[in-house]
Amino acid sequence: MEGKPSYLIRHMNQEDDFTQLLQMMNDTAKRFNPDPIFLGYGTTTEELKDNYADPTRNNGFLAEHDGEVIGFMCVSLSPITRNGFIEFGFLEGHEVILADLVDRCLPVVRHNGGSKLFKFAFSAFGQIRNREISLWESLGFTSGEYSEVTLALYLKEWKEPENFNKAHIMPAAEEEYETIKQLLIEEDESFIAERVDNPKTVVITLRDADSNEIAGVAFYFVDLFQQGTDHEYLDAYSFTIHVRPKFQLGKSEIHRLLQAALLSTKQLGVMHVISRITLKNFTVFALMIREGFDDLEMEKNSTVQMYKKV
């Protein structure tokens, strides 16, 4: 598209076509995702409308040109960090609208008391540069230091450890959750901290033998799938291992925490364990692969966290 077209940016409302917007969001993602069989996000039309069409929030914006919707951008806000995360879509060739849409989103985060606006860019495993990353950097976003991948473990194929040593490993008490959240935020793990508030969260802690302080934490959610059918089953997802930097845990201790968390999922009757893991701690990543976590399409299934200060 030559030059800068005339377009109007306005707030979303209940009358907007959210089926069209969801299709636009998925089509945009497919243009950037290196996985040729990527089908789109799991978000529904109803969820998109419920999250962004409320006029009291004013957190969804549409760009129109000659009466046609050419793009949109919405901000979801974290109740813990107060920061924002964007969902968006735009017609190919209309990248020019993104800068103005971002500018509309920044005050929403600022008003919420946050300091950063986040988005996730698709990447191939190990990739540090691609056209989506470059596009968002041109809009003032900074790339995070580490990419993330999705891994999965089929528990029926997992070999349980014999004579497992569970010393200093225990479930976190509910009254410790707030402390754990603050520790994670202080250690630059705000996205993990947000998971603690989920009512379906299970939290396992590894304590330092001398001080009894929390040295490492494992998290996961449990949910029932295909409920009410003959094939219903439990899965654990957002499985995460966090090692606190101040304790410099050895590989054997991290391995014990990982195995303890997997044992707990097995005791609950979980079928699959799904993890979205950052490559920040390579030891954790390597140990999970050793335990049987895998994803045949891992090389096409990475993301890079990007942010813009508000």
C-alpha cells in the first residue's frame, strides 16, 4: 500500500463483528507463524467480545478505512503486575495502522498502574531474528532475552523413579502463595507469578536444607477435558519449574523437584503434562527432555516475549 491511507481508529463496541475480528487475528498469526499447519488461537468469538467490547473498560480499538475494518488491537490487563498484553489482527498490507493502535493501548496500561505492554512474536526454535520481530522492534518493542517452547509428556510412558527421595519437598501452603508471587515478581518472573492466583494451580516447593527458605518451585494447573463423555481425562498444563537464583541449586536437586512434581500429577490421575518453558534455565529444559518431554514440532513452536515501556 503506497503512502499513509486515511483511516479512523475508534473503540470497539457490542455491535462489531467479532467473528470477523477473530478470523483476522488468526489470519495474521498464520502469516507470521513458521508452522505451516498452525490453525490459530484457541480464543472464541464470545471470549474476544466479552474481553474487549465492554465500554466501561475501553481496552479494544478498531481501525477502519472507507467503512472497512482493516485492523484491531486490544489490551488485557494483569491484576498482579498491572501490565498489559495485546491481541491484534490486521489485513495484509496495512501494517501502517499498528503504530497508532499501539499508541492507543499504552494509556490503558498506564491508567492501570502498569509499566509495560507485552506481545509474543512467533519464532523457529533458536531463531533470534525474523520479520515479525523486526516489525515490532520498528514499533518500539524490545525483545526478551530468551525464547519459549511448548513441551508435552505422556505420563503413561513416563518411568517413575525408584526409591524417590522427597526430603525438603512439599506442597506450598495456601498462605504462602502471596509470598511466592512476590518472590517471582522480584526475580523477573511476573508471567509465572500470574499463574499462582489460578484456583486450579498446584504448587510444589523445594526448601533449602539449612534455612528452610523456598529454593525452587514447581507449578501446574489441572483441568478435566471431554467432561461428561466416555473419554474424559485430566491434563496438567502450564507446568513450570522455577529455580531461585540465590540458591544455585545443583542438577540433582532440580531433578528431584521436577520428578516430585511429575509424581504428584501421576497421583492425581493426569494423562498429559504440557509445559510452556523459557530457555532461560537450560538445566531445567535439558532435564525435562531427559524425563521424556518432547514435541516433534518444537523447532516450529517457539515464541519471543517482546515489550514496550509505557
